[in-house]
Amino acid sequence: MTALRTLVVGFGQVASGLSRDPRMAAHFKYASHAAVLDAHPTFDWQGVVDPNTAALDDARATWTVPHAGSDLAAIVDAVRPEIAVLAAPPGNRAEMVEAMPDLKALLVEKPLSRPGDDGADSARLAAICAERGIPVLVNYWRRADRLFRDLAGGGLTARIGQAQAVTGLYGNGIANNGGHLIDFLRMLLGEVSAVQALGPARLAHGAPLPSDRHVAFALTFADGPVATVQPLDFSHYREVGLDIWGEDGRLSILQEGIVTQVFPRTENRGLSGEHEIASDAGTSLETTLSDAFYRMYDNLAGVAEGRAVAWSPLASALVNERIIGLVLRSAAQGGARLSVD
């Protein structure tokens, strides 16, 4: 089988830079798009487009990409990409796709729209790809992680029973890590029926997207539980995590999944005839983060070749964007409870 000609548009941290972080390398064998594309035999990585000279030098020197430049049209002509990875910020992705006539599939970084935008670019992207029959995956990488897929497929309920109470923490903006957490919650708990901001939306200082916001919020799920989510200031410390209290135990997923523990339901130590969750007796689950990014590309290849269903399709990512928009609207309306249609 001939490898798929691949182009990366936008060559910053998630595209390449994270591969140089030694702490991240201890847990993620594939920490960036570049690390996967350099190793994956299904993709023939031919091009990078970025306006930054240092990024282009990185593509050429570190990853030996044959075609690297700032002119999208010129690089597209040289590569004729069958796969495009759009890792540049949102704003003109629809126009990028229009410039690539040979696309078989697309992998896009979130968010799909800038915070506060009306979503016109993501709507145009969806319309163009639907018209041309181009499948789109959005890089919510947890959907490719083996442990998390096991939890979503029934492993969560098997370990702790039905969820009763859920809390989440995020930082660096609701459109950034907040979107990851919303998607992860939907993956594990099902669809959201209503949202409610629990306070005002404030500027997320230091976030990758300058206009991003922090807001505390609650998500009501169609199957019953309510998740409350709080933002953190990453200048103090970093955490993106979940704590799920079930009927028969508790599951804690912290540090992006580096630490995942199950805590059992036992006899209560302080009162006869009652039970407790033994939060000092957790069992760690083996992390499978290391190859999650690679597995997302496995799925991308399968979708491009018509032999797989997308694990993180555009339609699902657009639901996340709608939920984020409703949370911000709720905050603007003083915490109104809003239905997710």
C-alpha cells in the first residue's frame, strides 16, 4: 500500500515542540504530531506550512521534511496532500481545505473556533468537507487512549458502578483544556442535556488563545449525573483531571491521565452499618497514554482508507463547541440554566 502524502499546517508546540519536553517524554512516547508522523509507516510526511522561520527550520533540520515554507499554495502544489493536519489556530481552516484538491481525510486541532467567534469558520469547514466527502477527525486524543476507551466501553461502571457525583478541573482556558475535559466527560458519561455557569467568565491569563476565558460550570447529563467543573490558574500548578464518585467506588483521573486510581467501597470506619469510599486505599490503573497520539493516527489512516469509523469525528467536536458557547452565554446571563438542543 502506498503511504498517504501528508501536510502539516501550523508547526508550533502540539505539532512539534512538545517532543522536546523531557518530562513529557517520560510518559508520552508520541507527544506531538511530528513524533507520530516521523514513525508511522502509513503516512508519507512531505510538507509543513508555517509563517515562522524558526518553525520551518525545525521542520527541515529536526524532522527532515522535504517541503517547508510559508506559502500554502506552493507547498500544496509540491506535496498534493492526501492527508492534512491543521494545527494552526482557527480562523481560516475552510480556505485551507479549499486549496487542497486531493484530500482523503483531515485531522484538526481544537478548538474549531476562536473564543467568542460565531462559529462561521467551523461551519464552513464542516460544509466544505461534507460536500467533498472528506472525513474530519478532531484531536481529542483521549478518545484514542486504550484505558479511556475501556472505561467508556463499560469499564467505568464495572469498576465503580453508576456515577453519582463528578468533579473536574481545567486551566489555560475553556476553549483549550476546558474543551478537552468536556469531551472526556461526554466520552465517559454520555450526552449533556443542560449547562449552567456557576460564576462569571473571566479572561484566562496566559492561555494559548488570547481571548480565552475561565468559568466554573455544571453539566447535566442525559443519564442523570451532574458534573461540576472548576478552572485553575496554571501559574500556581497544572491539573486537568476528573474525580468520579460511583455507587460502588471512586475513580480519579489526574495529571492528564498519568495517575488513574480506583478507590473501593468498604465498611465505614466511623459508624456501624454504613459504608465509605476508602480514599486512602486506591489501586492504580496502568496508564496507556504513551501511544494514544499514535493510535489517533491509526484511526485517521483507517478512516481515510474507508475501513474504520472515526473515534473523534467533527460532528462530536462541534457538540463540544456548542456546550462551550452555552456555558459562556449562561455566564453572560447571570448563570441561567440552558438546554443543549
